[in-house]
Amino acid sequence: MLADKRILLIIGGGIAAYKALELIRLLRKEGAAVTPVLTRAGAEFVTPLSVSALAGEKVYTQLFDLTDEAEMGHIQLSRVADLLVVAPATADLMAKIAQGRADDLASTLLLATDTPVMVAPAMNVRMWQHPATQRNIATLRGDGVRLVGPDEGEMACGEYGPGRMAEPAAILDAIRGALAAGPLMGKHVLVTSGPTHEPIDPVRYIANRSSGAQGTAVAAALRDLGARVTFVTGPASVPPPQGVQVVRVDTAREMLAAVEAALPADAAVMAAAVADWRVAEESHSKIKKVAGAAAPSLRFAENPDILKSVAQSPDRRPRLVVGFAAETDDVLAHAQAKLARKGCDWIVANDVSPGTGIMGGAENAITLISATGAEPWPRLPKDEVARRLALRIAGALA
Ligand code: CTP
């Protein structure tokens, strides 16, 4: 519930503005109050009347509106809310925020505010991918602005790719996360999850049975405690959680690069089932079956150990580094050895023998291993394991 919370919602100009109406409805259903601000371009897509009718409040549109100044100045308006949300956030509006410009009501509020800001970008895929937009995004992130989306998919302009505004329900989740007065508020936690795919040729790859369910649940639980979560995921079969920064990768080497780009972090939880080896010479064309020829043989090369490199980083080691150990036998002994070998603080050990139904299943039975000993937990739903682990992490970072 978002009772007693006030959101200042800035609706930028883009076809996704219609989704902002649904967002207002969802926010009000949750008990939040919404102060709407409609940019001039935004008003080309949705009318001030529909926005104010749904919000049940006056909609602000102009910077130099004397009536508004008499009622509430723009500085005061920028401070009334618990969170400023920009949805849709156009490339232009984000460029303005990144540069600190204040030439209309929306950009002035964003520059004047002292409350957290969240943006839901929406634009054409090429505009999103343009280095200028990506530079602005990096600036915004560095300034502590939270991002939700954009999603990948078919765009109103007919192109396909990232740039679609996140769905209103996803933005609502992210708002909940941002306003959760949880113990991890202000902390950045990096989570890796899912399998990696190591290509053999353009159509074949080596993979493993990880579904990404436990890593996803951990990321969601950390978000619910107020953490800013960067979620680096391989091709998992469960969808990533809402309200976290999702970075999708395929291979172990891509995962390492994404992890390095996401540092620094206060804690890292490495739940990914990273392939230990990749095919040494990936074929760039499909390997063909030749009648009478011998079966091909694959030569492997060792992948980087992401957990180890983060845990042993000389200058960017998070305060808490948590690894997972999926074992099929001698679980405790192997996990304890892993803790020492990798240099992490905790290992979440689990038995993934086929009989346990853990890999790809809904439950997990873990033993939490640290320098102080091994603590077996009862068999629990993966969500509950994640919730308890997130609370432990919050305790360790307190
Ligand atoms: N891990 C990693 N990078 C790798 C391999 C593993 O970051 N290249 C991480 C996993 O995310 C996990 C932990 O290390 O947190 C243990 O993974 P696991 O596959 O169980 O261990 P391995 O190092 O592969 O050891 P072994 O093959 O001996 O079980």
C-alpha cells in the first residue's frame, strides 16, 4: 500500500503518455495521492482534463502561471511529494535533466527538487540506443535517479527493440520499491542470476538447467527492503523482477563485463549458474554433418570466475560478497572449500541432485556457510529463502 504517499507525476510527450493515465489509476488504488504535471508535449497526447479527473487534483502545466504561483510556487511544488516520477520520460526531457536545464515547469521541478526521482524512458529504439541518450542515462544514474524500463518490444512507430515505456504495473512496483522504508534504503546490491549460454556455433550452445528462480526471488526481496538492485541475468526461464535494473547477458564473459560495469556495490549476491567452460573455438558458421566423417570434438577454455574476481578485487570489493554453491554430493565440504577458494563472505549451499527437485523447482533447502560456521535452513519456498537471505544481508550491511 502507498497510503500517505504523494507522487509528483510528470507526464512527458510521447505516445506512451496514455499509459500514465493507467499509472495514476493504479497509484490511487494503492492509496497514493498524485500531483500531476503535464508538459506541453504531453498535452498533445493526453488532455489535462483526463489527467486531473483521474488524479482528482489540479494538473500543473505552465511554469509562469500566476495563479499557480499564488497557490504554490514551483519550488514548493517540487518538494510536496515523496517521489518524483517522470512517465513517459522522453529523450529530450532526460537530456534536460542530465544537463540541469530549467526552461519549463517539468525541468524546473526536476532541478529544484530534493526528493528522489524515478524516470520511465519511452522513445524510439534508435533514440534510446544513441550514444547521446546513453551518456545522459549514465549521468542520471550517477546522480542517483532511478530508472524503470524501457521494455523491449514492438514500438508505436513499427520498429522493434528497447524503448517502450515499462508497463504501469511495473512502474508501480518500482515506486513501491523506491518508497519502501526498508533497511536497505540507499544501498546498491548486485545480483547475478540464471544460466549462461556458451555458443558452439550460431545455432548451438552449451547451457545448464538453472531457471533463475532463486536469483530472481533474491533480487525482488532485496528490492522490497529498499535496495537499488542491479540484476545481471543470463537467459533464464523465469522473467526478471520489476523495479530493478535488468542487464541481460548470454555468456560468462558478458556477465563478467556487466558485473564490472555495475560496481561499486554495497553487496553482491552471485546466484548465477555460470558455465565453467566455453567452447575454445566457437564456429562462426553452422557445423555441418559430413557423411562418413568423424564426429566433431569440442575443445574447451576456462571461463572467468566472476564471483572470485569480485570477491578478490583489490579496490572495488563490495562489503559483503555472497556466492551460491550448487552441489550434488559432499555439499558441505565442497561449499566450505568454495568459500575459502573464492574469498567470499557467505556461501548459500544447496543440494541439486536430481532427486531433490531443487533445480528448476519452487523450493530450496539451503545451508548458509560463513566463517563462523554452517547453518542449515529448513526446506522453504524459494521466495521465503530469498526473504530471509535479504534480511540477513540487511543485517550485515547495517
Ligand atoms: N561462479 C562465478 N563464475 C564462474 C563460476 C561460478 O561467478 N565462472 C559463481 C556462481 O555464481 C556461484 C559460485 O561461483 O555463486 C559457485 O558456483 P559453482 O558453479 O557451484 O562453483 P564452481 O566455481 O563452478 O566450482 P565447481 O565446478 O567445482 O563446483
